[in-house]
Amino acid sequence: MTNNDDDIEDVPAPSSDGWPERYFAVIFTNQRTLANDDMYSLTSDRMVELAQQQPGFLGVESVRGEDGIGITVSYWRDRAAIRNWRVNVEHLAAQQMGRQEFYSWYHLRVAEVVTHRSFDAGDMVSGV
Amino acid sequence: MTNNDDDIEDVPAPSSDGWPERYFAVIFTNQRTLANDDMYSLTSDRMVELAQQQPGFLGVESVRGEDGIGITVSYWRDRAAIRNWRVNVEHLAAQQMGRQEFYSWYHLRVAEVVTHRSFDAGDMVSGV
């Protein structure tokens, strides 16, 4: 390490879990309607399951707050993998339901990850 | 519009609010400890206020779930703006508190946004 933050790894990506040096993030920010909670949960869980089976899928992080605003960030090896996932037939049906039922608005951004740093308090304690 | 999703705008960025065609996202995924809720709220609010005053700041989206996992995505005009914000003196102190008190782990990724699509159900109703 050459900086002062000796508890931070400043690397392009966590090589330990086999991610490539450069990869892409899909940043999905959205506002849930109040409608169809059960159908939403079913659909959302299925989409995560299905995404994980797609070629080039790396990982996903997803949070929803009490106000119904959610951010889901999924990570992909390249833009071709994102395009393939976008036109998956079952995913297309879910996207249509999303616009008709689940979301009052959303933003969907594709971005190329250029740096990645991580911190784990457990590493500090254990000295790993 | 040339695709079938006539309710979706497929544009590099929302030009209406003056964002540049290409810009950068800082994706901050984190797990809150159970400690120091009041100090965390004060610090977090102050950092959003301070970030908004930085040159090159475009916007921020932030969500925390009941399990204490949070995702904050901030948007910046270029990487120089991100570097300047990273070394802001008050922000550096907050980062140190973050590692010592607020977060059990975090991931911090910088990514270049290459496409941006948005949806607003209100636009469908009004026909805008």
C-alpha cells in the first residue's frame, strides 16, 4: 500500500473472488407504487434468481427504504451480458409489469466500473 | 423513438436538467454498525450538504434498508471532482469516523455512466 489508508484496499476489483479488472454496473433506482406487494416480491425474487443464471453476471446489491425508494446495483462482465439480460423473454415480461404496476418512476444507468475499494472492520481486528 | 418501449427515454443523460452526456457515479454500498445513530445521522446529513457544494457535483440517491445495509450513489461531472471531494478535509474526518464507528464493511466503486434511461408513470398518464 502506498497511501495513508492502510486499512483500505485500492484495487480495480476484488481479484480474490475472480471478478475481472473492468466490469459494468447497472444502477437501477426506483420508487415502488403501493400496489401488488405479493406479485412484486415474487417477480423481484425470480428476477434475481434468473439474473444469477445469466452468462456474465457477477453480483447484485439491493436495498429498499421505508419510503419505497429502492436502489439495486447489478454487476456484469461486459455490456453484451447486460444487453442479453435486458432482452431475456421472462425479464421483458417483468419489465412491462414494472412499468404498468410496480414502479411510479425509475432510472436505469449502465456504468463502467473503473476503481473499487473496500473496507471490512473484521479485517482490522484480525489483522488480515 | 425507434424502439418498442415508447414510454422509455433512452438517452445518455437527462439533458433537461443540464447533466453532461458522460459523467461518473460513486457507488457506496455499506453495512451500518449498531453504534452512534445520532452522530451518524448528523455526519451523514452534513456530508450530503457538503457534497452538494462541491464543484462538479450532479446529484445523489441514497437508501438504507431495515437490515442496516445502505446504498448511496452520487453523480459527478468528472473524476477530478470525485478526487477533490475525496480529499476534502471535513470529508476525510467523516471517512475516518466511518471506518472507526459507522460501518462494519463497505464497497466504494467509481464508474463512468455510459447510458441512462428513465421512466415516469406520470408521463404516461399525461402523455408528456
